[in-house]
Amino acid sequence: MADRGQKISLWVLAWPIFIELFLQFLLGAADTLMVSRISDDAVAVVGFSNQLFQAVTTLLVTVASGAGILIAQKLGARQVHDARTIGIMSVSVSAVIGLVLSVILYVWPTEIAALLKLPDTLLPLAQTYISIVGGGMVLVALMSALSTAIRNTGNTKGPMYIAIGMNVVHVILNYGFIFGALGFPKWGLLGVAISTVVCRLLAAIVLFIMFLFTFEHRIAIKDFKTFNGKLFKEILRIGWPLGVNTSCWVFTQLLIYSFIALLGAGELAARTYMNTLESFCFMLGYSIALAVQIQIAHLFGAGKIKEAYGTAYRALWIGLVVVTVNALVIYLFGSRLLGLFTPNKDIIAIGVSLLGMNLLLQPGKMLNMALGNSLNAVGDTRFTMWSSIFSMWLLATALAYWVGIELGWGLIGIYACMILDEYVRGIVSLFRWRGRKYLRLAEQKEEADKAASAVPGIRKPAAPGV
């Protein structure tokens, strides 16, 4: 656990997060590349299913993300016991939610896929993949809560090391199951699903052991009975807007995938391949955004308001340079990279056109991520929630359907609306951060606390509030 008396640098936080995300990207890319050897239909099912899984895990964000921000704030304010209690509760509650999601996805995979307009020809593959991977959603819940808690103490290297091991095992198992190598049965998409669940199980076990030693006082199994109503209300106060915010994103993405499914399996496969390449473009930028959220939350909890304010802009400029360069490199080599996944020239042509639009998308996404995460770090989560509800549903979804489907602009029209959504949310977050509402409130409270401590008989509150 990081020394609370020292500032945690952006680089120290960001590079392990980047490595972790990069390895997750490699895992996803390996999945897509290996599954493409089965068929383009299998790729479409995996891409569609992953969007579904992101959608259902939004319920976990309410607890895990809210708890993560509070852990960083409490540690910045040197309230270590409260931070420990918050971490324990986030793991316990997330596990219960994850178990419920696992049961739903295991019992009704085909019905859910059909409801979301997946083409009938893909439903048998979806039934196999969703039931197995979705049935292990409790593992995703545990991994999310555990890694978020560990990372927000300043230990971003631990989850990175686990990601390395998880990737190695996953690639080996995928190779074995898809090609029938290394003594494994040739199970195709079934084998990919089993490989995913096994790797998540191993990662969850190691993360859990690491979590037990994350705080100054070791966590015992009996501690998971702990429940502090007051602290849980704090988690929900910050967390529920984050949950709604993330819900807006993943459910709009799921709807967008259903729009693309209406265009055909080729467009759906192209978008899945594009997602793989696009992930690499903003990966380092996203790691910077996650790192600055942790850093600002620590600074805010420690009462270093001016330093927290300037940190957001420094991270933004660094991120803009990084994502722009990444997007340009991917565009220049786009056709060759897409050729690794599929020989279908029509799919490659669609993907290359999207990579050109990606040059416009990534700066807007970075603006949105950096300033949105900065607002979340100081507890201004309701603002980011309302801006997401307005922009995502109106621009990224309703307008995308009208332009892409009704007007017939297809995948290009849908993607253009996604770009517009990112810029609108990013610009709105920029103006909100410049207004410094929550930062001014914290400054005023700090001044009031100092004045109160100077008066005999008046006890200063234990920590700066939001």
C-alpha cells in the first residue's frame, strides 16, 4: 500500500494499468484472431456476447466503482479503517449481484440473444457461448470488485501481474481447444468459452488472496460479514450515478450492436474486428484517465484542492497526444491488420473506413474520459450521469438509428453519431471542471474546519467531505 504522506505520480499509477489493459487487449485480440479460424459467424457471436456481458455487469459498477473512489479518498484523508471496511463490503455485495447475473445468463441465453435481435442463424452458437461464459459472471463480479479496491490503494502493479498470468493461460487453452492441440479436444467455440471461465476463476482466486493483504490490517474471512450502513450509503451516493452512467454506455452500445445486426452478419463482424483495433488506440489514454481518477481522489481526500485541479489538465494533454498518435498508426496499417482476422475484402473495406473515422473519435473520447473521470474522483458523479443520459441516448442511440437505419447511411452513419456523442460529453465535462463546483465546496469546508479548530471546545471533523 502506498505511503499516504507521498503523492502518487501519474506515471507510477498509469503504466501498470496500461500493461494490464494491453494484456486484456491481447487476450481479446487472441480470442478474436483464434475464433476467426472457426468462422466469421463465431466472431460475430463473441462480439455480440461481449457487449451483452458488459451490459449486465453495469450493476457491479454501482458498488465497485463507488467503493474504489471512496477508498482512494479515505486513504488520502488517512482514514485507513474506513477504506478497509469499504473494500470488504464492495467485494461481498458484488459477489451476490454477480451470482444472480450468472443464474439468469445460464438459464436463458437463447431467449436473451433473440430478444436483442441476434440473427436466427447465430442463435445456436450464442446459446453455447452465453450460457457458459455468462454462467461465470460471478467471477467477473469478484474480479471487478477486488481489482478496483486493490488499484485504488495505489497498488496498480498487482492486477497487472495477474493479467499477465491470465493472458498466458488463456492463449494456451484457446489454442488447445480451437485447434485440438497440446492434447486438448477440438471443441471450437465451446472450448473458447470454457477457456475464458477457467482463466477468470484462476484470476479471481489470486486477486482474492492479494486483497486479503492489501490494507495495513490483514483481512480475515470472518471480516466479510462486516456491514457499515453509513459507509455503504456513501458508496451508493457516489456509486449509483456511476452505475447509471456506465449502464447508459453499455446498453447504448448493445443497442448499437443490435442496429448493426440489422445490417447483416458482415457488418457485425466488421464492427467486432474494429473494436479489437480501436481498443489499442485509446488503451493508453484510458489508463491515464483511470490513473488520474485515483490521483485526484487521493489529492482531494488529502485536501490538496489546487493540485487536484491542475492534475486533470496535465493528464488530458498527455492523453490527447497518445491517442492521436495511436489512432494514426492503426489507420496507416489498418488494412494489413484487418487482413490478419479475415480474408473477406468487403469486411476489410468497411473496417478501413471506420479506422479513418477513428482519427476523429479518439481525441473526443480522451477529452470525455479524462475530464469525466476527474469529476467522478471528487464525487461529482451525478453531473456525468445526466450528461450521459442526454447525450448517449439522444445522439449515440436515437440519432444513430435514424441516420444509420432509417436514412440508410449504414455503419458509417452510426459511427458518426458515436463520434458526436463523445465530443458533446467531453466538452460539457470540460466546462463543468472549469467551474470547480465540488472543488470550491471542499475549499470552503476546509476553511471552515480550520476556523473551527482554532476555537477552543470545537472539535474538527475527521476528514474533508464531498
